[in-house]
Amino acid sequence: MVNNRVAEIYSAFRKKGLTQTLEAAKAHAKQLYLSDEIPWVIGYSGGKDSTAILQLIWYALIDLKAEGKCHKDVHVISTDTLVENAFVAMWVEKSLESMKETAAKQGLPIIPHRLTP
């Protein structure tokens, strides 16, 4: 059983709270995006970590578009090595299709790619 006090002490959100922590991370992503003209490449597996990072970048791009500063492409790369579980491969493929459609509707420069050997 986990001691609630120990979990509370080590929470990544304890100092600023969830909302302020995420806003700070989004602001940092926006600053990095604007720091040069080099297109971004984000690795996407469909898991929780890559999905969280992609969502954070997506929200940053929405803000930047509203500010008229969304100027370079963000390539979302998913590598299908052809040995993944069929359900996982299908999930990732559908996710990439959904990303492509939604990015186009929102006018965001997010370009999903499915790479295979």
C-alpha cells in the first residue's frame, strides 16, 4: 500500500499544480518552436508518453496559430517494424489518420508519417 504522504511529497505537480505546470511546459514548447526555422520531428508510438508530448505540442501550436506565429512543419513519425501486435499497429495507423484530418481542419502544420522497413 502506498503512503499518501510520500506520494504527495514526490508529485511533479505539487509546487505549481497541474494547470500551471502544463501551462509552463506549453510556454517552453512555444519558445523552443519560435527559436529557429528548423522543422520539428516528433516520435510517436501511440503510448502514453509520446501521446502526452504530442498533445502538449499540439496545444502549443494552436496558441501559436492564434498569435500568427505558427510557421514551420511538425512531422509526427511512427515506425511500423511490421512485428507489432496487429491491434497496436491498427491503433497507431488510425491515430495518424485522425491526426492528419484534425490538423488539416485546424490549419496546423502537423504532418503524420507512418514509416515501414
